[in-house]
Amino acid sequence: MRENQGNLTTGSVRKKLAVYALPLVLTSVLQALYSIADLVIAGQFIGKRSVSAINNSSQIMNLLTQVAVGLTLGGNILIGQYFGNGSHKERKRAGGTLFSISLLFGAASGAVIYLTSDTLLGMLGVPAMGESLEYLHICAGGCIFILGYNALSSVMRGTGNSRIPFLCILSSILLNVVLDIGFVAVFQKGIRGVAYATVCAQAVSFVTALAYTWKHQDYYGFYLNNFKIRIGKLLAILKLGVPCVLQNTVAGISWLTVTYFINQYGVDVSAGNGISIKIKEFSQLFITSMSGGAATMIAQNLGAGQFERARETMREGMRICLAMAGIVILVIEISAPWLASLFTNDPAVISAAVMNLRIEIIGQIFYAMFLNYHSLMTGAGHTVYVFMSSFVNCILVRIVLAGIFNHMIGLNGVYLACLIAPSVSVPIGYLYTKSGIWKKDRLLATN
């Protein structure tokens, strides 16, 4: 493999961003299909209690996944900046450190979730505790695969390779669907079968990614003696990654709080919320993947000192995302009942999901804007600004407004708070971009 194979610092910004981000979009779509397949099959073959259980347990697992994404994003940006300024030896050492620390964290977090699952679910006030515990206990075994895959994906994406992570997820999602059908529809394993299918699929994505990076050892530096934690690299990764972890944790906590409010309205509303979450997450994948791709491209360009190209990457990403957000909002508003019916035949659950969708989906226009501002912050190594923006968005606005509106308006007030919250991060991102600090004080990977 050639060192300049994934170079994102030359050529048309729009073309390079689109070509690089498309596999990221497809990868995210396939990852979302994990949980969507679980929920559809559970809703059709087990019942609405299983849908509620998977939704509540998935909120906890999603929080771990967001922590994994935050941690490995620090490595991704560091590797991207090393790649941009040609420091390939240091890039490989950073990759080895990222992979090693991710495996350790994955093993530890799996043990913690397993041992504290009853407490965590109790804090959410879940209406289907028995099923939720079964599902979460098994899924805790997949934590090491989640962290390991995200580390390997970050190593590859930092060098401009977004195609292989897509192929890894493709292989695992096909297996997940087959196992879901086999365990649940054929062998009648219930919610345990759904969980087993998910963990097996996560293991496949991890093993496939590891096999590829191991095959290309010279390029990625994946030798056994490189699997060590170098303190300098670890500190650089943590400097970038910890604010991202805190940001994603804050976001996860805010959604857990919203889930708590919603669970108080019963199992039908809880199940409807689970369905609407999956549809909203799926609808937002293009925006999050495009902005994530822009962050890597910006990191390479800032590493190479190409400031205007970095800013144009952010602007191009925002233009594309705003167009997609408009399409998504229109489609969801029109087809919400049909989309919800794909998951369940229960009229009460469908009605709850549709109400949630039609209110919250309008907020996609704000996500399209502020996530691309965040891509500039992230690419510049200013992940602490991303955390500050998310703290204001998720804690000071989403949780506070959800509590107030829930008391004043009821359930729809909670949904309205979730619609309003992302708008406050837009002016924060605009002011950051205008300040020019991303030009003057960026992390240059030279240590």
C-alpha cells in the first residue's frame, strides 16, 4: 500500500469529501441495521415488551458505543494529522497505542456493565425489567469487540481508508440478520437470541478488521511488538479523545434522562420511543457520517497547513448535509405511520412513535449545521470546544427543557425540548469558525 493512497489534501474538495464519506455513510447505515433488524424481528416475533427491553438496554450500550467513538476519534484525528504532515512512523505508533488501550477499556467496560446492569436499568425505570436484564447481560460480552473495531476503523480512516470498515460491517450485518431470524423465528430463543446474534455480528466486524490490518502490517504498523501503550501517544490521544468521550457521555446521559421521562408513560409509549429512536438515528446517519468524514479530511489539511481548504471542507459538508436534512424531514413527516408499522402491528405503539417522529425530526436541520461546525473543531484538535457545545446543548437545554416541558405540557413537551436543544449549538459553532482560532492553535502531531 502507498503512503499517499488516502491523501485528502489535494484535488476537488467536494469530490474528495464525497468519495471518502460515502463508505462512511454506508458503514453507518449498516451499523444501524444491526439494531433495526433486532427491533423489527423482536417486534414481529416476540412482542412489544421485547421492543421496550431492547430500546432501554440499547440506550446503555449506545452510551458505551459513543464513549468508544469518542476515545477512538482522538486517535483518528492524531493519525490523520500525522498522515497529513508525513510522520508515518509516529502514525503507526499512535495506531498501536490506540488499539491496545481500546482492548483494555473494552474488557473493563463489559465487566462493569454486566455487574451493574440491574442498577443501570433500575435507574431508567424500565417497564420490562426481566427481558431488559437478559438482553443487557449478553450484550455486555460484545463490549471488547465494539472498542476493538472502533479502534481499527479509526486507524484505517485516519489514513483515508473508509472502504474496508464498510466491508467489515457489511459482512457482520448479513450475519446478524441471518442469526436474528435463526435464533428468534426458527429456534424460538426469544430476546436472548436477539442478543446472541448482535454479539456474534460485532465479533465478526472486529475479526475482519483485525485480519485486514494484520495483513497490511507494513502500512499500519500492526506488529506484536507495536501493541504497547506509549505514554506520549496515549496522552495525545487522551487530549483529543477525553473531551469527545465527555461530549458523547453527556449526550448519552441526556438521552437516558429523556428515556426516563418517556418511560413514565407506560410500555406502549416506551416501545414507540424505541421505534422512533431507530428511525431518527437511521435518518441522521448521512449527516453524522458526512461531518465525521469532513473532520478527518480537515485534520489532514490542517496537518499539511492548508487552512482555507480545511474551512472549505467544513462549508461543503454543511451544504450537503442541509440538503439531505430537508429531504429527510419531508420524507419522515409524510411516511412516519408506514415506517413505524414496519416494526410492529400494535396501533398504540405506532401512534406513540409517529407523534415522537413528527415533532423531533425537524431538529435535523440544526444537526446538519452544528455537526459540521464540530468537524472543524475536531479536525483542529479542539475537542474541548465540541464538549462545551454539547454540554450546553444536552444538559443546559435538553434536560432542563425536557423536565420543564414535561411538567407543563406532558409527553409532547419532552419531544419539543429535544427539537429545540440542538439549535443552541449553531451560534456557538459559527462564533468558533469566525474567531479563526482553529488556524492559530491547532494540535500538530510532531511529538
